[in-house]
Amino acid sequence: MKKKLKKIALDTVVELAGGFLIAIGLYNFALHAEFPMTGISGIALILRRLFGFNIGATVILMNIPVALLCYHRLGKGFFFRSLRCTLTSSLIIDYVAPLLPVYSGDRLLAAICTGVLAGVGYALIYMRNSSTGGTDFISMAVKSANPHIPLGRIIFISDTVIVLIAGLIFRDIDGIIYGMMITYLYSQVVDKFMYGVNAGKMALIVTEKGEQICDMIDEYSGRGSTLLQAKGGYQRTEKQVVMCACNNKEMFIVEKVVKQIDPKAFTIILESNEVLGEGFQNLRVAELEEYKNS
């Protein structure tokens, strides 16, 4: 029970932070600059400019049919987390963001701030396996059915149509360009912020002193490694390949260890977009309830 309450508290804090960043991006940057935005929030901005409707209240009302359609696909847990997050972020947009100064400077800078702030805000919420509803429900449903597709790419494709529609309604070609730029920036920030948590480097070290290098890596960096048997392609001499995944700081230690033990070792260092397993954070996004319970 204590662990569950701690998780709920952490989820709530992260959702509040994410909702605050999203609200600042939408209300204090995008609304005044009249950008055509994405998703249900983008539609709410259109209705705000046309009829003066409250953004948060519109988002809540439009979320109801979408939530019901995606309920069975994403499960009860995700649904109620998203419902809580939708209400929180909508209230922040309507009642907190208006209390803060509105940016009225360069439109390009406003677009960059909108994309970055909203991207980080949404990423924080997605990392808690939740969403702000709307097209997020649709994106998460697609992600759960196609887990190999990056979430940012799904978002970019699904939101482009709304940006184009808004730009055509207000006959704002520059707005379409800015809106597409925000959409691209936002999707990139979401992917980099989320999957950057598990990003790192992988080293492949070809050496004749594999066991010593493995021991030293464990001692100085605390990382495990895998020892593979290999044979040289030219002289057919027996070799060992040490494979080690770690973060950037630890990779510097690995390089020093290898140079110290075997200066003649052949080392390849690769960028790793995501590392899963012991010692790395397990990030769950759009995870189906039946998978978690199985």
C-alpha cells in the first residue's frame, strides 16, 4: 500500500509539472502568437479564436467521446490516469496560465518556446504511462498496437492534419509553417526527452585480455560486461570481445581501463538509442494492462 501511494504521489507531481509546462506553451506563447496547434488542444485554440471558448473546458468536453472509443484498447488504469491528467492540465490552462505574463515578442522565438515547453511537458506525462487525452489517446492506442514505432513520429503524423486545417481556416500560410515547425520540434523533444533517459553507449573491445578488462570495468564503473569468443580474420588468432553498455560518463572510464590494460586493443564505441535491463531505467509507454498482469 505504501509503495502504491508513493507511486500515485510521484505520478501526480510529475503530471502537475508536465501540465504546467504544456499550459505555458499553449496559453502564454501559442495563443497570443496565433499558431495553429496540434491535437485536441489545437482544435480548442481554433474555437477560442473563433468563439472565445475556454481552452481547458473545450479540451475536457472533446475528450469524452475519444476516451470512450480508446478505453478498451488502453485499459482501465491508463484511462483513469489520463482522465486525472486531462482535468489537471485543463484547469492549469484556464486558471493558472492566465495569471502569468504572455509573451508578445518575435513569433519565431514563440514557436521554439512552444515546441520545447509542450514537448517536455508531454514527455513527462508520457513517461508516467499517462496522457492528456484527445489525440494522445489515439497516439497511445497506435503505439500499443505498434510498439516499434517511435511515439514522436506517431504524434507528428496524427497532428499535421489539424495544423493544416487551422492554417486554412485563418488563411495564415506563415502560421502553417510555424505550426509544422512546432509539431516537428515537439515530436523530436518528446522522443529525445523520453528515450534519452535510456540512451547511452556500447563498447565492443577486441582484445587478448578480456577477463582482466571485464574485472576492471566492474571494479571502476560498476557495469557488467559480456565476454565473447572470437577469431581474427587475417591471422586466425584467438581473440576475445568485451561488450559493455553504459552511459557517457562510464564510457570514459571504460576507455581509460582498456588503454591501461591493453593499449593494443581494438575498441569500437557505438551510440545506443535505448538500453533496457538491469542497471537501466525501465520506461513504460502505452503499455497494455494485460501485458503488465501476465
